[in-house]
Amino acid sequence: MKKQETTKKEAVKVIPLGGLEQIGMNITAFEYGESIIVVDCGLSFPEDEMLGIDLVIPDITYLKENASKVKGFVITHGHEDHIGALPYVMKELNVPIYATKLTMGIIENKFKEHGLIKCTKRKVIKYGQSINLGEFRIEFIRINHSISDAAALAIYSPAGIIVHTGDFKVDYTPVRGETIDLARFGELGKKGVLALMCDSTNVMKPGFTMSERTVGKTFDNIFAENARSRIIVATFASNVDRVQQIINSAAKYGRKVVIEGRSMVNIITTAMELGYITMPENLLIDIEQMRNYTDEQLVVITTGSQGEAMAALSRIAASIHRKISIKPGDTVIFSSTPIPGNEKSVSKVINELSMKGAKVIFQDTHVSGHACQEEIKLIYALTRPKYAVPVHGEYRHLKTHADLAEGMGILKDNIFLLSSGDVLEISEEKAGVTGRVPAHGILVDGLGVGDVGNIVLRDRQHLSENGLIIVVITLEKYSNQLLAGPDLVSRGFVYVREAENLMDEAKLVVNESLDKCYSKNITDWGKIKNEVKESLGDYIWKKTKRNPMILPIIMEV
């Protein structure tokens, strides 16, 4: 019995609350004894069937239940899928946040919008620095990614060292800063790594990811070839190094730079204040000053490379942007690849731009910020972990990653394909999934957080596919005699003026079902409504093979 207790004491729990079997919403809790630390706190964007939903944030029920144990949030980098949910989570679970300089700058931007700056504890950490949080010690390790100041984490616990790569690539010629600290990964490997949690986003691609610097050369070529055009570049707001390269090309070819799109302005302002973007004096101009310059003197850097409906580029393409309109001869560069699921929106924007006479360029203008197979193998070779836990990816990514880990000599039984919510207990002796915690995404719609659930979504789906019929009936108080109606109102089902016969017959059907209720002495409104719903639903299905939502309303006079 005693031996079992010691084994139990030695296990560290790894609890992903998001980011597995999906790209986005990355958040993982690590628990040992009375201490919990949380790595990242991201959001994901809604899927097509989540009608009207703005974003999805992680379910932190488990963290709230164990709030006294939570020592802090440790953030790897400043992308939305790693920091986007922090403002929502901090309102419920106010604990310290630890991150590198630029990451913290972007988080503080968000907190200003949500009015959280004064009530949250934040600490900026440097590479190589360690922080002690309860039973854990966390070390920040330099890596490369598509945003500056990204870090991997070495998480020291009494059970052993867990290495969490965060999002990473191996870039030997980064635009800013130094190369990934491979030596530190090697040193950790010599000490003995209990488990490696490694990024799986690009695991299906063989070879190496190209250096970010290659995009700079492409920009130079495009700027030289399109010397007489106005150039508009769409990219991710958070890709600070990409923006720097666009600025470099603009300066080289004597063009002024305009920045458009709220998130782009916010992040670039933060990056410039913190010294992560350097810009020659007088290169940046306000959007209002564009009219003072000719087309060949201008570059516009904008958001909207993913075809998002309200982003600046989409509004420009649809001619609803107040300050910029596309004209023949413009050159538009898409400096990103569509995130899976966004291909249609991106194609739509490209078509709209082309119809207005713009030249659209999207080849060779982007490189990924994620490691391909050879870089992932390199991390395995350096860290030599006992256990492998692939993270950040859909199931197909995680499965491919598991095969790669096995190829690198990790025992099949020591590779864990987790789902969000699984509780993985790891010790030197053994590892296994021992339970589950709640980990469903919480839907955010406007100011409502979590008030839209499956039932509301199902109703929205039903309404969007089949429309609505409202049946208004007025009954006399006490006697339940029909005084007025039934009146039928249709929305999204049929155009009433062209379907008068159908609506007239539908009224007769409702009358018949009311007569049926009277003959059976049914006075309960709930039963009357159900009878109306069923009979009208059957009639409409027979006549139209459609299934609208039917909403009976009974008024009493």
C-alpha cells in the first residue's frame, strides 16, 4: 500500500484543456501535489456550424474548482491561439502571468481594452531565466517562430523535466534576434527529459521550413517588378518580422508606408515602442496623407489575409472601405497561406480584387512559422525524452507525429495521443491516462460568454436552414373560445404573397387542430401548442418537403 502511495506522489499530471484535435485554443495545465501551472491560454475561431459565434475560449471549470492551487499562467508567445482567451479567463481566475517582453506588450494591449491592466499581476521574463511556482520551476528557452520573443519551456517538477516546445521552427537566419537555442535542448537531453510536448502543426510536411529571410528577397523582387503600382500587402498582424521585411523593402525602393486594420495598428505600435520593429524616420504616414503621394510612392500594410469579413482587405475588396479603394494597376500581395477552412473566403477576396483590375500575388510570399519533420526529429534527437506527447494539431497531425516519434526510438507504449480534457499522469516508472476533466469550448457571442450552448446553436441552425412560422391565436379568458386568428407570419420559409394558397390552407389546418382540442376538452396551453405544431408541421412537410420552426403564440383576452 505504501509503495503505491509513493508512486502516486511522484506522478505529475498533464491536463490539456484545449489545443488537441484542433488547431487553436492552446491551454495545458500541469499539476503536482498542491501546485498547478497553466501554459498558454488561447482562443479558437468558430467553425462553420457555430452560427453567429465570435470566438471560442477554453472551459476552465477544472482550474476554477482548484483555484487555490493555480500558481500562474506561463505564456509561450503572443499569437491569438495562445493568448486570446486571457482577458476572459482573468476575469474569473486572477493569477499572475509570466511572458517575454513582446508577448507581454501584446497581452497588455488586450487588457487595456478589457479594463484589466490595474487588477492583474504580470511579470516579464528573459530567455534563460527561471521562475519558481509552487512545486514547479519553469525555464524559458529561445526558439524561432513567426512572431518575435517566442519561447519553449523546460518545466522542472519533482517527477522529472517536461519540455514544451510551444510553436517553433528552426531558423538559422532569423530576421531579428538569435537562432533557436539548440544547445540548451541538448543539455536538457543529457540531464534526462521525462516527456516532450512538441508542436505538430507542420508534422505532415517533410524536410525543413524555409527561413523567414527568404520572404524578404521575394518582396524585394516584387517591389522591383511593380515599380509603377501602388502595393498593398496583407499579412497576419502578429507577424512582426514579416512587417519589418515589408518596411525594409519600402525603404529600399523609396516608398511611404501606411498601416491599416485595428489589430495591425495595435501590434505594430507595441512592437515599435518595445524596439522589435525599426523604421526609418518619416517612412510611416497616416492614411489621411495618402492623397499627397503618387501610387508608386506608397505601400499599404493591412490585415485580412485570411479573408475575414470585417478585416481591412475584405472591406477594400468589397468597396466598403472609407479611405482606400482598389483601382486597376494596384498590386496586392497575400503574405500568408489560408488557415484550413478559410480557403473559400480567401478565394472570394482574390476574385473581388481581380475583378477591380488589381494584380494579385500569393506565391512564395509566405513561409510557415512551424517546424517540418526534420526539425521535429532534431528536437527529439537532442532531448531524447522517455515519453512523447504530441500537441497543437488535429488528430491526423497528432497521429503522424506519433509515427515520427516512434521512428525516433520512442517506445510505442510511451507515446500518448491525448484529447482535450484527458488527465495524463507521468512518472519515471509509468504513465497513463487516469481520468477526464471538462474541456468543451465556451462560446462567446457579443458580450455573452457561455450563454449560447448546443440548444441555441441547434435552433440557429434550424432557423438558418428552414425558416420560421409564427402562429398567433387569441383565446377568451376562462372559456378558451377562439376570438381572433389564427394569424400566420412567415420568416425565411416562403414569401407569403406568392404562397397565399399554402398559407390559407395552413390556417384551416390550425383551425382543425384547435377544434380537435376543444372536442377533447384540452385546455392546457402547452398541449394546444404541441397539437398545433404537430398538425401544421405534418401538413407543411407533405406540401413542401420543408421543416420550418413553428412557434405558436397564444394570447388571452
